[in-house]
Amino acid sequence: KHPKEAKNEPMAAPSQGVQNSAPTIYEPEKGSHHPYTSLSRVTFSESGKDFDPNISLDGEYLYFASTMHALKPDIYRKKIFSKVVERITFDDAVDINPAISPNGKVLAFSSNRNGKFQVWIKAVDTNSRTPQQLSRGDYEDRNPSWSPDNKKLVFNRRNETAGVWEVWEYNMITNEETALRIFGLYPKYSPDGKKIIC
């Protein structure tokens, strides 16, 4: 969004989907021209809620937040066409906004395990259960997203004084944070990594 269009309200809570046991497939009405010819449900939690989906670049894995095992969400992953679910984070805090790196090796997410929401990372496909905290300070940081070369992350930081969500960038090589002086939610890099869309 253009800075003038950025909304200054607190972020809304994730939507609460209906939990059914059978996949739901969208069937367009005869003669309609809906852009999606079929929609299929890919998570099947019998309890809790699944939200914040993020698909790996190779299209093989779906990462998502869920309360299927606890009142507060953790991060899970599953193969798109499988019902086997793997738990990635284990904490009593709120873990949300998963973003898998383009090379599929590192998961970034938001967590309030140290009080306020900060950006954390965790290597996947390892036995380690200990995430690493990236962003720090007395801020609310959300919605991390990777650059195409796996070297940077953009994320939202709440400016409480101005009442807006700023866009910041974290350099994974230098471990430096930079304010990009733009406003908006859910920042993403363009495919070539030269622009940021929010």
C-alpha cells in the first residue's frame, strides 16, 4: 500500500475457520466465471484452529499456525497432499506468521515468548527445538517475509507513538535492522528482490 493508504489500526485477529472432517471443494455455478475452478481444504484439525498459511517455494510443504494441541498457537508443517502434520515450535507463548525461506532451510515467525511479539528463526529438518531471536527491543514485530536470496527479512514493527505499522528489514549477514521509512502491513519482496510490496 502507498503510505497514505496504510491503515493505522491494530492488526485483526486471525479468522476462525470452520473445522470439518471432509475436504471442502468449491464448485462454481453453471455459467459463472469464477477465477478458481476448484478449492480444496488441506488441513484437517479435529480441534483448534489453523491459520497463517505459508507455502514453500517448491510447493511441497505448507507451514501454518494452529491451536490443535494447545490454547495458544504453535507452528506446524505438512506436505500439501498429506494428512501427516509435523509440529515445528513447542512453547507456551503465541507463535504465528510462519515464513519459510526460499531454500526451505529456515523458518521465520513471530512470537511473544519474551513478552512482546518479536521475529524469531528456527532451522527445520534438524533435531534442535531452540529458536533464535532476531528482532529485539520494546516493540511489536510481526509478519516476517524472506528475500529471494535468503539473505534478508522484511517485517512489520508497530510505532506506538505514531500509531502506524512500519516496515523494517533485517540483514541475515550483518545482523543489522534498518527502518525502510514506509508503512503498511504484510510486506513482501518482489521476485527479483528489488522492491517491497505491502
